[in-house]
Amino acid sequence: MAKKVFTGKVVSDKREKTITVLIEKWKVHPKYKKRLKVRKKYHVHDPKKEAKVGDVVMVRESRPISKTKKWILVKIIKKATET
């Protein structure tokens, strides 16, 4: 069975080896056929603490690491710009 892979934006990196990633998807309403933006936050395992807030990252589904962590950081696609 293939693992799910998503791309999203890091919204929090305050916890040890864990980041929170916001994933946005578009769904079509079954009856009204209107496109809806669906947003969901996932807790992602980041063992090297590489990702920072604002980075665009790729995450992959994995075995459960803790109660809420079931995703692993694959790579950082785009670093956040520092001001």
C-alpha cells in the first residue's frame, strides 16, 4: 500500500523534534459542485529540527510515532524568507 505524501506550510516549531504543518486541499461538494478549501493541521516528526516556521515542506505518512504524530518530514521544498 502506498504511503500518502502531502505538501504544506510549517505553522509551528516550538516542540522538541515536532513541527505542525498546515495542509490545504480543494474538495468538490457532492451536491452543489462548489469547490471548497479544506485545511488541516498535522503533527510531523522532524528528528534533526531542520524546518522553521514559514517553510514549505513535504511530509509522508508513517507508523505511529506518538499519540498524535503519524507523519515524517521528507524534505524542505522552500525555506522561509527572513526579514
